[in-house]
Amino acid sequence: MTASIETIGFIGLGVMGEPMCGHLARRSGKTVMAYDLNPAPLARLAEQGVASATPEQLAASCQVILFSLPDGKAMQAVVALLEPHLRPGQCIVDTSTSSVAMTRTIGARLEAKGILFADAPVARTRDAAARGELSIMVGASDSTFAYVRAILETMGTDVTHCGPVGCGQVVKILNNMLVFQHTAALAEAIALGRRNGVPPEVLLPTMAVGSGDSFVLRNHGMKSMVPRVYPDRAFSVRYSMKDLSYALEMADEAGLDLKAAKLTMERLKEAERQGHGDQYHPVVLEVIDPL
């Protein structure tokens, strides 16, 4: 029997994690404790009632501990740090984007010790995180999903149970693969339109009221690619390469040759080679359509 949730831990207070933790503190009605290497978000969240704690203190005090970390390697390291201190009945929820194979290995190991595990990667933008309107894709047993659903609903408007452990990562990774491919296709359209007399500020709004409309067009395209503004601390080229590498890893394991995904990876790599690695990933436009 799992313990009732009174205290929740949160590890990783970056661009997405900080607002997610803030919503959790304001909306859950539970005690929230958090850890990050950077003291600045901890100081900001303290004003919302979030207590600073070490990972060991989180393991000792929290029934549920959430992660929002840069990649699977970071997730693996944090699990290794916490694991000796965890007890049966506690629950780990990884909202990071991590390798499917790694997620399933860690989930199986923890569940063999009686520790619940859910992968719950998040989608949409940092603005959506700030509004508490994320899409959260969950891989977990039915009972674990029921246990953590209300927690996740403090941060997202769409919380979907995608299947057993690992399935949340599958859906998130494929979602991002499509976003990156669509962004590259949109860059091709912008380049071709511009060279044929239609500027992107005309092309994209017109396509947005036609059958070529999409979330990527209205957000990545209109807000970033038309003005050619690619801020740091958004979803960077390097993060995109990391997520797309997980998709290609899945493809290799499934025996599939995803040519479009491989071409998109080459364009992201070229963007990194040109010095755009830390910039928002629609900067791939500068590879396809340099001014």
C-alpha cells in the first residue's frame, strides 16, 4: 500500500522545472521541498513556500520525488544518488526526456525494490510551463498513474496515460522528432518562398489560414523564424540533438531507417558547427536559408 502524499520533492529547477515546481507548491496543497545546484531558483521558490533540501533529505521526507533534468545521463546520476536512501512505497517521477531503454531499465530496477516509477516527460513551450499548461505524457502502471495524476495536473492541462513505463518517453520523443522535422520543412518553405518573391511575413500568415497550418508554423515559425530571433535558454539545438538521438536509437532497435529524421539531425549538427548550439532550435533556418 502506498503512503498518502503529504510531502513532495522536486529536483532540477531549470527553465521548465522552476515554474513546474512553483505550480506544484501553489496548487497541490502539499508540502514541497526542492533541490538544485543553482541557488537562484531556490531563493525565488522560497517565496512560494518551497523549502530547500538536499537529495538525501528529499529521500527521507518525501512520498513522491519529481525530476526535471537536462538529459538521461543526469537522470541516471540522480537516481544513483537517491536509490540507497529510498524505501518501498515511495514514488519517482521523471519529467525529463530520457532514453526509452534507460528509462525501462531504471523503472524495472526500482519497481523490483517496491519503489514506484513513472516517466512523465513534458511538451509545449516554456511559456506553457509558466502558465501551467503543459502536455504531460505518462508511462506507468495503472495504479502508479492514478497515484501521481493529481500532482501532474497542477502543472499541465493535458495529462495522458500512454502505457507502461517507457511509453511516456516514446510519445514525447516522437512528438519532438516531428517538431524538429517540421521546423526544418518550414525553413525550406521560407527559403523557397523568399527566393520567389514572397517574404516569410506574408507566406506564414497565409499558410496559417490554409491546410498548411500547424502549431510549429504559428509558434516556432511566426515567433522565431519570421523575425529570425533565436533566444538562448529556450529549447536549444543541443537539446534537440539529444532528443532526436533518442528517436534514432529507438529506430535502430526497431530496425527502421528514418531518413527524414537523419537529415534533420544533420541540419542540427550543422547549426551546432556554425556556432548556434545554445540557440533556440528554429535557428536551423540559418543553415537552410542564410541571408
